[in-house]
Amino acid sequence: MRASDTERERIAELLREAVAEGRLDMDEFDQRLETAYKARTHGELEPLVHDLPAPGSAVAPVGSTAPAPLRGSAANWPARIGGTATSKGAFALWGGFNRKGRWTVGRMFTAFAMWGGGEIDLREANFEDRETVIRCITIMGGIHVTAPPELNVEVRGIGIMGGFGEGSNEEGEPAPEAPRVRITGFALMGGVGVDRKRTKAERRRLKEAREAELEARSRSGLEGPRDGFRKEL
């Protein structure tokens, strides 16, 4: 059966997702992407994603009309929920703390900083439970929380002679299957900030994917990337 432009673009989105997750290296991505844009039938498209999972599930059939969303660091959320918490709290007094990289957040996590500071990075974290509460309490200090754009985050806190709120927010839509994180607490003469942004490694992979797509489209005689993908990067 002949493939449509929409189906070719959907396969390209799955390949972008795979390179952003590190499932494909740039050479593989470049080769598959060029083949996808030159494909004329479903039979040519299917082998390009047969070994790649769709976000959070099995590979969607090529003939499906539903688009494959770009989710970056939020891909495969179901596999990141569950397990024993590696940390349920953090404390800083005249010093600092950090929780980042691969760690498992407790369903109730309490962070306290007095005359000091702390960093909580959720971008590569796993979660003990789908519903997570992070309580941040700071007195003349600061706590910074970083989350991926696709994580469901709700910020509820109080600032007294200080601040408690959200900062930068990169492009991205909360994923329905992602954990729900409520950040609450108070800051007294200090601050709690929440930013949504991707890791440097993911931004680099997405940038390289964009450049590879531009080259593949050029070789295939196609137009540049769609506005949505350009904006995403």
C-alpha cells in the first residue's frame, strides 16, 4: 500500500523521539530518516521503526492516523514509576544538598534549607508513586527544582519576604502518562524556584536531529521541517 506524507512524517517523529532518548545514534538516525522521506510504501516504512517503541507503549502501526508526539526526556514514563525510593528528603544548614541524575523520588519528599541551598533535579529521576508531593521549606536560603517540560507539575507554595514560584519553561506539553508532582511549602526570606527544561544532552541530541533532518530533506528534495518541530527545538 502506498504511504502518505502524513505517515512519512509520523515515522520521522518516532525517529526523532528515538534519537532524543539515545536509542539511535546520529548515523542510524540520518540513514533511517532519509529512507523514510524517500519511502513510497508502508513496506518501506515499517522496518524503520520495528525495533523502536512508541512513547510509553509498543510501536504504533504505520497506518494509524494518530500522530506520534515529541516527548523528549518524558518518554517511557510507565517504566519510570514504581520501585523503592532512594531518597525521601534532604537537609541543608549552612551548606547545600543536591538530588540529581538517576534516583527514585519518594512519594512524599521533604526538603529543608536554612542559610544554605539545595537542588532537586527530576529530569532523569524515577518515581516511587504516580502521585508525588515535594515539600520545600527554606529560611534565608534557597531551593531550586528542575523538571522536564513533559512532567505534570503543580506549584503551590507561599513566599514570606521571599519568593515561591515558577521560572523558565521550555516548549513541551505535559504527558498524560507522566507522574503528577505537587510542589508545596514556604520560603521565609528566601526562595523556591521551579524551572522546566531539558538536559544538555537531550538538547544536543535534538539539535543534531534537526540538522540531520534538514540534510535528509534536502537530499530528498523536500521542504524544511515543519514549524512545530522547529519551534520545539
